[in-house]
Amino acid sequence: MGRHHLAGPVRRDGAPRRGPPQPADRGRIPTLFDDDSVFERPVHVICTLKEHYPAAADTVLHPADVPFFVSLCKTPASR
């Protein structure tokens, strides 16, 4: 089995996505949560995210992206 080094977004089947960046790939991203106090209820936050982004249940992160994703989740949002 060959080694895979993916440097960009991937499709659900794990293959690299081809084509130009989509609008969701750049710019300001709207939030589902207007108040940071909601993060004191993490189960509610996860359920809300899964309702709005059902593909998240099946999305697999590349192992090299896991530490970055976890650190990103721990970083307070700047406004």
C-alpha cells in the first residue's frame, strides 16, 4: 500500500478534491453560535453542529490533521 500525503481538502471517499476553491473555502464563515456561553454546554454544541452538518458524522480527518483540528477546537474565537 502506498503512502498518501494530502495537502488539501479531500472528498468523503478520501480522494483529493479537484477544481477551484469554493466560496466556503475562504472568507468569513457565519457562526451557528452568537454567544460564547453556549460552549459551556458542549453536548448541545455537538448536537447542533451535527444537525446543521450531517456529513460530519462520516467525515474522516487525515491523521496529520488531527492535532491541528484538536488545537483549533481548543482556541477561543476572536471577534
